[in-house]
Amino acid sequence: MEKTITVTELISIYRGALISLLPWMEKLGVLWKMHESYDDWDSISACMYYNILCASLYSEVASTYPVIRSVHNLKYLSTLDYVGIELSMESDKLFIFKDLESVERPLDTIIVLVVDSNGEFLEKRMLEYSDDFRFYFAKMESGQRQVIKTIQVGFA
């Protein structure tokens, strides 16, 4: 059964799925808070990122996705896809969603890559998570950037 959701809702689902894992991770002794976590939490988080977020955005499960998730990938900004955040206070910049972090509360912070209008990396920034944030998927199709705010999800 398919249904339409926003990219914003998809980010919320991804965040909720990670939060639901935290009590179980604590029972296993897996550290998940910022500056305490290691490769084990990063691997779990990445698995959820690719299998919830990317699989839904691309409507398929794949081993890799052409999506920007690190500063190193920014050199491919003109060809790769990304999840962006609309921030009206700085409309001259591009904010690319990187991941979620736990600073004071579980997954209370969004890590973004900030890019100027020329595609140059400016900084990695931490923003306090807000339900007011609006996300979109910027996908390259036939050499043109398509901004997608809603997607069809559903698995047979």
C-alpha cells in the first residue's frame, strides 16, 4: 500500500526510529551520545539512514545511493543528490542535512553542511532540532535539479 508523505515527515520517521532504538542500545552498552559514541552507533545510524531515508527517497533498496552525506562529497554537488533544509533567515546559503546527533537530549541536534551560492563549503553547523524545520530532497534528473517535497512510500 502506497501513501504520500513529505520529506519532513520522512526525517521525523528516521529520527523516531533511531530514538526507539536507544533503550536497547543502552542495554547492550552501545554509546550514542555525541563525543561518546563510536563506530558501533555510527554504523547503526548509517544503516537506518540508508534503509529508511534513502530507500524511501529512491523507492528502492540499494547498496549505495548518490546522496551527499559528507564534506568530501561536496565536490560532487553539481551531480549528487542531497536532503536540504529550508532556512528563510539565511536564504543565500544551502543547508545540506548530514545527520542527527545527541547533545543534551536524544537526537536533539541536526548536523548540516553549509554551502554558499557558488557551491563552496563554508562550515559544518549544528542546529537544534525543531519540528518547524522543513526538509526537501534535491535530486539530479537529466542534468536538472528537481526539488521534491513529497514522496510516495510503501512496500509490497
